[in-house]
Amino acid sequence: MSSVENFKKLPGSLSLQRGTLISDAAFYHLHADGKEEVLHVMYHGIRGTQNVAGNKEKGSASGNSVAREVSNIQMTESAKLLPNSKLLVKWDLRFIDLQHILFASASKAGADKQDEKDFRVAFKDFVEKAKESEGLKDVARRYVRNIINGRWLWRNRSVAEYILVKVSQTIEHDQSQTAKSYKLIAEFNALDYSLKSFDDVSEQEQQIADILVKGLQGDVSSGLHIEAIVDFGMGGIEVFPSQNYLEDKPKGFSRSLYQLNPIRPERQANDNQFLGQAAIRDQKIGNALRTIDTWYATYLENDSKPIPVEPNGASLDAQDFFRVDKKNKDSAFDILKEIRNLDPNSDKGKFLIACLIRGGVYSEGE
């Protein structure tokens, strides 16, 4: 097949909708008898000490001559397991048809409309090839590895002694039923799987990946239900849901944790208060699942670490961009311009497939 000229610019308005539907991951206490109990965020007070960098000669962090206060009284939120229990986390995942990914594509006023039309045709052609490609299957397998290795548990994974991940397929049910049904596919010891490798795919992993591929090909019934039983070797300890970013925290308030069905605490309370159910937010799970990019140029130099699929290779962990090298031209913006000639089985093709699943805005100015 002969190549054609690459696009010189992307459409002035180009947005892709996210290809994953991910629920929040809800936390439960799992008791020895199998009983499940909602794990609530707790609002409470603590008395700590002041630990900030400051001028010792001046006596305070701000450099004022006023003596520094030793006590640090704060109200905060935490999530803790009950004694003799394990952490149970549950969430759901489904992919949408790749043909629905292109949300908007339009040229700016006064621009040549033919370029926009040509781009839409090229995008559609690539998606059709991608849906039947080995590249798509590879991307799906990488998502599966990040499900079963428990990467999405974040800090909870790093302090666990044992993690059992159970992957089930969502079963079709009558719309009048409120509860979903699940068929268990496989169970995995998450800590047996590296966070850096996508090799040695098992038959069970491939079976799960095939379900995800069907979803990307248009099967709306191809959903997964994931559960993790996390054993820390002890109960009564702190666990780690998502933490909320607060730009303007109330005075004396330390930390806000993500909750399902949140309850506003009484700020003047002197005793413990139970708030909403602790959970990991869907965006945080999505970031973990798409940490599959090993196709960037400096992969080996970066200790062979996969990074999250981001248009410019942005990594919060490394505080760096790994795909802005003008020499390699491997940002998603650059690769989209090659979409007419792109092989979905190539490294660039796989990265672009993963970017389509991620979604985002790829507009480029005139």
C-alpha cells in the first residue's frame, strides 16, 4: 500500500470521548465469617506537633520573632479497618465502541473544510483497521495485567501482605432487576505480577482481554466486575481511599478523603463522626489501568517503567514529559497527523489506540 501525505495540522476543534466506563471502587470491611460491611470515612480531631521548615534563629516558619507553637491541633478524615477484618474493594469496568470515540472535529471559521473532511475519513479508516488489529488486543491485554496486578489499589497494594483479585463478567439480566449478576472468570494473586511487565500472558488473562476487545468492537454487554480482598496481616489499621484536593482548606482542617454518598461533617464536633463510604475515584483507577506506555523512546533509560498513556507522555511520578522530543515526533498530536499511513500494529499505532481509549482534546490552532 503506497503512503499518502501526512496532515500538516490537526482540526481546530478535535475532541475524543473517553472509551472506558469505570465506576468508583467502594471499600468494605470483610469479616472472617464472610460478612461485608461498608467502610466509612471517619471525621475526627488530632493533636500533633508542628513540623515545618523554618528559621531556627527567628523561632518560626514564617521568620517572625514570635515563638513557634509546638502543638498542631487539626480536624481530619481517615479510613480504618475494623479489628479482625480485611479490606474488600469492588468496582465495574466497560469499554465503548471505538467508532463512537470521535466526539467533535471541525475546522476554524474560514479554514479549508476539505482538510477536516479528509481527517474524518482517515480517522474512520484507522478505527476500522484498529478494531480488527493485533495492536488492539495487545492494548487490552495490558489493561488486564493492570487489573490483576492490583496497580489500581495504589498505596493499599504497597503495604499489603496478600491480595486476591477476582474478575467476573457481567451477565445480561432483565431490566426490571436492580441487582446485576456476575460470572466468575478467574482469581489472581496480585502480588505475583510485576508492575513493570506485560509479558507471559496467561490463558485466563487472554480470556478477559477478549471480553474487553469485544466491548471496543461494539458489544455493550462486555463488562467486567472486579473485586480485591486485601490482607494487611492485621486489622484495625488505616486504609487509603482517594484523597481530595482542596484549594482553600478550612482553618484547622487537615485532609479530605473521597466518599460515596458524602455527609457534611459538623465542624465543631469533639467526637468521632462517620461520614460517607470510602472509595477510590474512577479517574484514579483509570490512570492506573492506562499505565501501559512502554513504547516511548526513553523507556529503557527510565528503568523500563511503563508510564500512563498521555498525549505528551506526562508523568506525575517523574514530573516530566516523555513524548515532547522534537526528534522522535512521538506525541499523540504528531502521531495523529500520520493517521493516514499508521499501522495499528506498530508501536505508534498501539499508542494511538490507547490514546483514543483515553480520550481528550487534540485541537490544534491554525
